Amino acid sequence: MPFIYDLKTLALSQIRFVNRAGYKQITGQDAPPPNLADDQKGWLDLDVLQNPTNYGRRVNYDWVLALNGDGSVRLVDTSVEPDATRRTFYSQYNIKQVPTFEPLQLLATQSTSVNLGLEIAVGGDAGYQSWIKGPLVPFPVRPLSADEAFFPSPFNPLQIVTMTEYQKQVGPGPSAVSDKLDLVLAGLAAIKTKLGV
């Protein structure tokens, strides 16, 4: 696996991302029409679909991307990261905020259904246009491993890296270089003081 990857790489093994054709292929049924009252959802939980008796009325997922009320990704300050290795990594690369996870509970029927936009253009319906640009129901993922960290970039705010491999490939972050430079400058200042310069 590469040392930089997208959040979808962490999706639980039973999760399938689908469009309308993929939904029909898996379930044998047409996807339901879009429900503009609910957020869009483009994934299925195959385990719930194939083994519904293993689940009650609701399905709990421990790890999904945390979202704000408007559907944007919730960011947290890296200084409150509970894992010391990850906190040091964030500091080393001057990363101030990262996405976080939260639990999600869905009805079992929601876990096995989708809420997808239409694959044809829908003109003139302001409600539909607003909905299609709106939030998505986040998909379940596994937690970050001990060597993984978020590494947001302008191209992918949900980018994840393997910390040790990233450090090998990229080298020390600006914080580490700055700390070393501070030590060198302090040493030079001490020498200047001793020499009376």
C-alpha cells in the first residue's frame, strides 16, 4: 500500500460505494428516487444486506468522518490529539487542524439503501440543485492505525499518511528544521558571548 492514501482506503470491508447501476447490480432493484429531505448516501453495508438477522432495527458504526451541521468536515485542533506520536508528527509538519471521527447510528434499512442523485440533468429545480451540492452520509471506516495520521492537503483534505514512511520519504518537517536552526543559532550566540563579540 502507498504511504499516502484517501479516507476511502479505511472503509470497512463490507462497505460498497455504488451509483444507481451498481445498486441495481447488487440488489436486483432500481435505486429509490432521491429523497431531498435526507442527506445523499452512496454506499451499502453488504453484511447488513446479506445477514439482516444479525442486526436489530439499528446499526451502530463506531467510526465515521465527523461532520458539522452544514455537512462540512469537522476539524479539531491537533494540540488535543490524544496519541503522543501523532501529536508530535502534526507538530513536526506544522499541521494545526485535522478531521476527526464520531459514531453513527442508522436504521438497518438505511444501511442497505442509498439516496442518490439522478444520472440525468435536472434543470430548474432549485431544491434539487441545492440538495445535490449538500452533505453526504459519511461511510464507516476502521480507526487510524498507530502509524497513521491525517495529512490534509489543498488537493485532498481527507488524505492519510503512514507516518514512518512519510518521514522517510519526505524528511523532517518545517518544525523539526526550525528547531535545529534555533539550536545552531543559540550555539552561535553562546560562542559570540564567550568571545566577547
